Amino acid sequence: AMGYFNGKFIHSSDLVLPIEERGHQFGDGVYEFIRVYKGRPFMMNQHMERFFKSADAIRLNIGKTAEDIIAIVEDLIERSGETNCDVYMQATRGIAPRNHLFPNVEASISMTVKPFKLISDDIRAVGATVKLLPDERWQHCWIKSLNLLPNILAKQEAFEAGALEAVLVRDGFITEGSSSNFFIVKNGEILTAPATTHILHGITRMAVKEIALDLGINLKEQKFTPHELLAADEAFLSSTGLEILPVTKVDGQKIGNGRPGMVTVTLYEEFLKRV
Ligand code: PLP
């Protein structure tokens, strides 16, 4: 796959990082993950807005404008020759001798472009299984930080239990997935955790809100418990990679009739028209 690091276009497997790079040593940076459909990045402006918000939140000066970043992304996509692909980008506090204090250097910017793989039709048809796990993350989950250890550990634990995603529970309420937002449907109404500091404000979540509004489906940003999930008619996940994915099993228990629900399927059909 193609990559980019600090002004150079490279192969994504090239060795380019000095050992003393703060993303590498501290996870001192932020990132975005953007899907490109038929050559067009989906909701690029929203991704850029979140990227800069995350950077501001950790007092990182990216040193480029959103327009600069978009120009690099477009260049990279063109060089890659891909049309249906994922762009990963990160900005870190740069290259400097290891020291916790902020260095006085420019941010590092890196990117990769890879063809994307859609979730298999089989999983989509049957619906995903998820595992409930404690949300052990910090208080600033709205920042798309490189520090993903709690997310990684939760996802791995879910995977080893035969689930596709870990759904996290903080103080008795469901927050989100380890790398996705989470929704339930009850009596035709969609519920998802409010966009507080305890969840990532997903771009696909934003798309779900827009679609629900356009289709006249009520969507409430309201917290709910694992108990409410188990009593729901439907459940689904949203993320750039999973798009809108039905969830039909939680910790071995069926949701609703155990098949992808009508509201979820309708939202996904509308989503596909927009990408
Ligand atoms: N929540 C978390 C913790 C994530 O890591 C992600 C995406 O990677 C999401 C939600 C979904 O966000 P988006 O729809 O912007 O991909």
C-alpha cells in the first residue's frame, strides 16, 4: 500500500520513522480513518473538523490547514490508483529526544491508503455477535487519540470469545463499541449514548442521525443499560469500517427475533445511497 510521511510519498512498509518519534514512543498524537467510495472521500469535512478538534484537545499544532491535508490525501489516493479505499492519517508531536515535556518541533503527519474490504455478506445477513465488557478507558474518549490500549484489549477479548466487537459499559450504561458506536431500537425508536466526553463522536453516527431524521425515524441520544439492550427489538453498530452493521447476539443471547431488524436494514440501504 501507499503511504506518506512528513512530505514524502512512500511505500507503507518502508522504514521511515526515527526511533525517537513521539507517536512511536508515547502514542502522543491523534488520528482519523476515512473511507473513500468511488474516488470520493465520505464526509471528509466532518473528519477534518474532528481531526483538528482532537489535535487542539491535546494541544498539538498540526502545522497545516484542513485544505493542505485534503490536498495530500487526494494526491496519495491518485498515486495509489485506488478508488475504493481507506485512508488512515495521524499527527503526532514530532521527532525529538524522548522526554515527556512537549518538544519544540513540527508535528509529524503520516498516512496510508489501502483498498477496503467490506464486512462479509454472511456476517451482514446473520448479524454480528458482540460481547459486553467494562469500559476501562479514560475521561476523554471524544479525542481520537493514538492511545488505544483499552480498546485493543477489549476487542481482543471479544474476538477470543467469538464476538466481532466489544460493547463497553461504564457506570452501568453502554457507551460504545471498542471501535464503533452502538445503537438499539425499541418500539421503532433508535437510542444511542449521548455525545458526551465518554464516547467518540463518530462520523458514521452523525450519518445515522441525518438518515434517521430524513426518514422520519425518531432517534434519541439517551443513555441505556445492558438490560435495555437485551430487551431491545434491534441493535446495530456504526463505524467508518463497519458502516451500519446489525447486531443480533449479545453474550450468547439473541436480540429481538435474532435476525437483523427492519430499522437497521432500512438505515443501511439509505446509507449505501449516500456513499
Ligand atoms: N468509537 C470508537 C471508539 C472508534 O474508534 C470509532 C472509529 O474508529 C468509532 C466510534 C466510529 O467512528 P467513525 O464513525 O467516525 O468511524
